[in-house]
Amino acid sequence: MHPILSDLRKLLLYTLACLLAGTVFAGLLQFSGEAGWLPALLFAMPLCLLYGFVVLSAYPVCRALPYARRHPASVLGMFGGATLAAASIWMGLALAWNASGQLYGLESGFVTMSANLLLILFMAGAGLYLLSILAHDVLIAFENLRIAVAHEAESRLMARDAELRMLRSQIDPHFLFNSLNSISALTSLDPGAARDMTIDLAQFFRRTLMLSERETIPLEEELALCQHYLAIEKRRLGDKLKVVLQIAPGAERCELPPLILQPLLENALKHGIRPLDKGGTVTVQALVRGPWLHIAISNPVPMDPAPESDGGVGLKNCKTRLAVRYGEQARLIAQQLPGAFNIEIAVPQQQETDS
């Protein structure tokens, strides 16, 4: 269906435009002496209104002959034929409607149909149809552009979702490998602790599966997930591991992608707490500042830290996931200081909505 006919507001505006064109046409007829003002209005306005809908037939004509498939012969044949047909319909409507003026006691109809007027009417009808063809070509070009942009956006969204699924799938095997190493180390030292650690690991993955289908979760749920992980590591590290959470009011309801903080905490323990004889404290701070959620993670590290054997998988994964999810709006900055390692995250604030 034509876009104008499928939209009531556009249809009303188009009808008003046709009536306005009829008023202008009537003024020209009255100015040229072909008819008085009232007969000219009675002749021109209904005629322009009817022909206004005739020229809309250029839309399927343009659709039937896309711009990419046009060559001179097809353009001349199809568009030329459609223009002559439309101009003939215009002339037939004009003659028939003018003759109906005799019903109102006008001997020559609404206007006097001279040879010059007939020629002008035919040329005007053909010219209006050609203009309609050009206008519909522009309309179709904009429609095709809009569809192409929508398809491109849909393709980008699908690619983003696929990349997020791939990045998220890297987290579980990476974490599971390290956790099983920890359990293996405890089996000979403390079988009971190894059993309890296995239970904590099962609870962690059960909770992870519950959140895996969600794009974002509140910070409080992410922290609860991290608490399961820290409980696993606490059984291995004991008093070496201390954790301080400083969560400002309102920050716990802000949304972020699941399993963003856990890999960062894992890095803090692996490269900071474990290599230190006395361990240390991992501090997690979160606050809302303006439209942003700010999260900071800090931990001590050896003065001469060993090179990362895993190439920084967790940190790179989090950076990529944030970039895919938020684009340039998100920021993750890692800062290596003497004896300390700091990570700062800033993402747009998106509050959890109450259901």
C-alpha cells in the first residue's frame, strides 16, 4: 500500500495539499478570464483532488522498475506510457466534470474549453505525473535507505550478542580450571575443606546458570555471586585474604553485565594476595556520581610482580565485554603502582526497575 494511504495523518495533509492546489488552479482560471471565481472553484478543486490520487499510481510504477534496472528503452516505455495514460485520465476527468456544470444551468459548463486550455490541461496533467514519478523515486530511495540502516543495526546487534555469548563462555572454563586447581591442592592437606569448597563451587555455578541468560544484573546480585567465589578462595587462603566492600547507597541497584567483577577479583587474588606471604586486603568500592556508576577494585601486589602467565585473560575479557555492551560510554582503567594494583570502572547508570 502507498505510504500516504496507510497513514491517516499523511492522508489528511495530502488531501489538504490537493485542495490548496485546486484553489491556486481556480485562481489562474479566473485571472485568465476562462471562468468566474465560483465556477472556477467548482471546476478546479474536485478535479485536482481526484487527480491527486491518480498520480499516486506512480508509486507502484517506480517500484516495478527499480533504479538499478533502468535503461533508456524501459524508462521511455513504462514511464512514458504511464504518463500518457495519466494525462488522458486527467483530460477525461476534466471534460466529464466540466460537462456536469450544465446540470447547474451553466451552458458551457464551469469553464469554456478552448483549444489553448485543452492543450494547457494536457501538458499540466503530464507534467504533474512526471513530477510525481520523481517524488516517488526520492521516497523509495529514502525507504530503501531506512530499511538498509535497520538491517545494518539488526546485524550489528546480532554480532554483538554473539560476541557477548562467546566472551561469557570463556569465563566459566577459565574460572573452573583455577577452582579445580585449588580443590586439588586441598585434597591432601584438608579433605574436609576440599569437600566444602566443592559445595561452594557447585553453588557458585548454580547461581551463574540462573544469571547467564540476562544481559545485565543489579550490582548487589553481582556482589552476591562474588561472595560465593570469595568463600571458595577463603577456604584456601585463610587469614591471608581480607575483603572490604564499600557500597554507597543507591549503587547496589545499578545494572551491569553479569560476571564482570568476578574475573577482576580473581586477578587480584592470583597476582596480588597469593604471592604475598602475609596476604592482604582486597577493597571494592562502588558509588553513583551523576549519570555514572563508578566501581574501584584495589589490592596489594609484590614489589616485583611476576609476568602474567595467562596473558591477562580476565582483564581483557572484561574490557571487551564492556566495550561491546556500552561502546565508548564505558571505561575500564587498570593502574599498576609500586606495591598496589588498582582498577576503575565507569558505566552508564541504569537502575533496576521494580516489577
